[in-house]
Amino acid sequence: MRRKILALITPPIAVCRYGCTSCCIAPIFVFWLASVGSVIYAFFGGPAELDGFSWGTLALGII
């Protein structure tokens, strides 16, 4: 169960610990970092520079 929770919360660390790090860590880290950045960017209005919260940017980050 700990392995699944770690994979959901921090995929790069899960790959380092349980998987083939040399072939998987870079792509997973790049996508994970982009999604975290997208979620944070949603709070600042997203690319449309909205005055409030950008739900589309949040959805993109979650996906």
C-alpha cells in the first residue's frame, strides 16, 4: 500500500525507489513538474490571465 501512495503523491521518488530509474525518471519528473506548475499557475489566473481561478488550467494539471 505504501508503494501505491508514494506513486500517487510523488511519482519521481517512487520510480527511484521501486523502478528502473535510468529509463523512467526523466520523463516522469518532467511531466510531474509540469503538472504541479500548472496547478500552481491556475491560482494566478492561468494563461488567460483571469482575475480569479482558472479551472481549465487546474484540470490540465490534474490530468
